[in-house]
Amino acid sequence: MEITKEEIENIREKFPILRRKVGDKDLIYLDNTATSQTPVEVVEDINYLYTHTKANVHRGVHTLSQEATDLQEHTRRRVQGWINASSFEEIIFTRGTTEAINLVASSFGQRFREGDEIILTVMEHHANIVPWQLLQSRTGIKIRVVDINDKGELDLDQYRSLFNDRTVFASFTHISNVLGTVNPVKEMTRIAHEHGVPVLVDGAQAAPHLRPDMQDIGCDFYVFSAHKMYGPTGIGVLYGRKELLESMPPYQGGGEMIKHVSFEHTTFADLPFKFEAGTPDFVGIAAFAKAFDFMEETGIDLIAEHEHQLLEYTTEKLLALPGVKIYGTAPDKAAVISFNVGDAHNYDVGFLLDKLGVALRTGHHCAQPLMERLGIPGTVRASFAVYNTFEEADRFIEALKRVIPMVM
Ligand code: PMP
């Protein structure tokens, strides 16, 4: 399966931002791991909703409010179908992956006690570390950390060995935002469940590139962000198994999450609304449905295949350049390439590449423990989306060839 030139041109037509310039250079956008660009269908939908159907959801009997509510709930069912959740009640809208993990740590975490242990991995994004540390400072739980091997794969033997009578939770990323490693989350969930331990999978980097199937993975919680999957900013999803969500206390209090409020006694709304206090970004949520349309029309398998080809093509060219070292060489890897050039600082390389129109990420990528493990302050990171082309990969390599003599 290969994406044709015509198909890619049609896809790129939907992303006007790809036609802009940076200085006098054509933009080459290779920072898709941080956020992907948004197709016109989504942008036009946001525009249409603001100019046509803006009304608060779940509140009014009037037509506009009903329409807005229907649109928001349509997206909920779209998400449910996309990830194969059993019920729409298992789909909670949040501000992003970060808020979704904080929700689980704050709410589910209330049952943890001093000395209880949770398992994380060394490749986690700060969003899947710091909420647990905040919980640790409140409860005295212990955090155990799974290491990686030289290729950037998790040490599954060590993971297995970390479970004991005190283990109460495991939380790990599906795909590393630095190494690109695709973790065996189904197997890891199975191991945790053998010990009766619930699991959260951070799908922020997986949801844009594959179709995570909740029944297949079997995890208890799965989280992701719309802005990384061609959708609007400020919206995320928490999938949670219904019986667990039902057993959890609310995360925030406010409007929409209650059945009845009195100063004596307040009762809470049913799922999913119990976890959605206050007015959500209902315009963004409604428009998020169009991002699923885009991915479905393009074909998630085609997206994955094209990105994989870009990964292989660019990796080979990068490795032929003097002084380039790539971090993360797992055979099962997403289209993320973290690298350094000799002893050059990642920031200098990124800064010079920007002057040549190439937008990519530098620094620790919100994964400082991983950087410490690798013994480096940071990397330069190129990451691909379906709209990237082999010509862009070539131009990135040509730009890097110009930069290397300047920094080495
Ligand atoms: N987890 C991973 C693996 C990520 O890559 C990111 C975003 N870089 C996050 C969590 C946080 O996502 P957000 O900022 O959208 O909440």
C-alpha cells in the first residue's frame, strides 16, 4: 500500500498552513509529535459552529442548545466507535491527555495508601510522571520505574518483576514521544491484570497513528489529545472502563456534573457527565468529529504506512551523515526520530534548521528522566504526519548537511 502523489497532493490541499513560508523559505513541518496541523474541514467546522450553532450544551431547551448538545454527543459516539469502547459512558472529554491523567491520579488515586506501589516507565512524558508524584506527596505511595534497553525498548522482565502485593496501579505510554518505541501495551496490560492491577495507557502518541482498540488492549484507562490527531486544541479524551469510572469520586465539582445540589447533600450525575464539570469546549469537541472523518477518509492504515516509509527513508539518510546519532532504534517504532549531531547542542541545530524553514523540536521533550537515563540534555526531534512528503525529507536532510559543518 503506497500513497500516490495525487493522494498526497489532495491531502496537502487541506492544510493551508503547509503552504506558508518561514522567512523566505518554504515551511517543512516536522514537529507533528508536539502537535499536528489541522485540516480545513475542522477549521471550517469551528468557524461554522461559532457563526451558526453556538449555545451551551446540556442546558437549554432551545433549538441552538439542542443542536450543540447533539453535535457534542455525536463526537462522543464517534470516539467510542473509533477506539471500540463498550459504551459512550466510558468516554470523558477533558482538556487533553495531561488533564485526563491528572483526573485518574486525583480520583482513582484516592484509594491508594502509604506504601502502595505504582509502576511507571523511564520513557514517560512528564504528564504521566508528575500527577503521580503529586499523589505521592499526598499519600506516600511509592513509584517504581521500568528501564529501557539500548534500542529504547522497555525491559519487560523487569516490568514483570516489579509487581508485588503492594502494587496498585501501572501507567505507561503506548508510544514514546522521544524514542518512537511502540510498547507491547496489550501484553503489559495482561501482565498487570494477572496481578489484579489496573492499567492506564497514555495514547497521546498512538491515537494519531493507529486505531487503539480498547477491547483488544484490555486496559482500564486510555488517554489522548485531539490536537495531535488533526483535531482542535484544548480537547482530550479519557476512556475508562465503566465499572471503574462508576466507582471513582468526581474530579472537579461544578455545573453539569450533578444530579441535585443542596447545602446539606449533593448527588452526582451519571457517567460520563460526573467527570465533566463546567462548560466544555463544545465547539472544539463538535469539530473533533471532522478530524475522525479526515483520518477515516484518508485511511488509518495508509497514514501508518506512509509515515513508516518516511521514517525508514529519513533514518537511512540521517545515518549516512557525519556525527549523527539516533536515539530509539526499536524495530517497532513510530515516525519519530530523535537525534544529535556530534557534541553540538540540540538547540543550535534546531535554531539553524529553523532558519532553513525546517520546524522540528529540540530539548528534553518533557521527558527529563529519559534524557537523564540516556545521559544527554536533549535531542533534536523530527516527527512525521501523513501530509509530509519524501521531498520534504530530502530538503530536511539537505538543510542538515548545511548545518552540520556549522556546529561540528
Ligand atoms: N503523553 C505523551 C506521550 C505526549 O507526547 C504528550 C504531548 N507531548 C502528552 C502526554 C501530553 O499531551 P497534552 O499536552 O496534549 O496534554
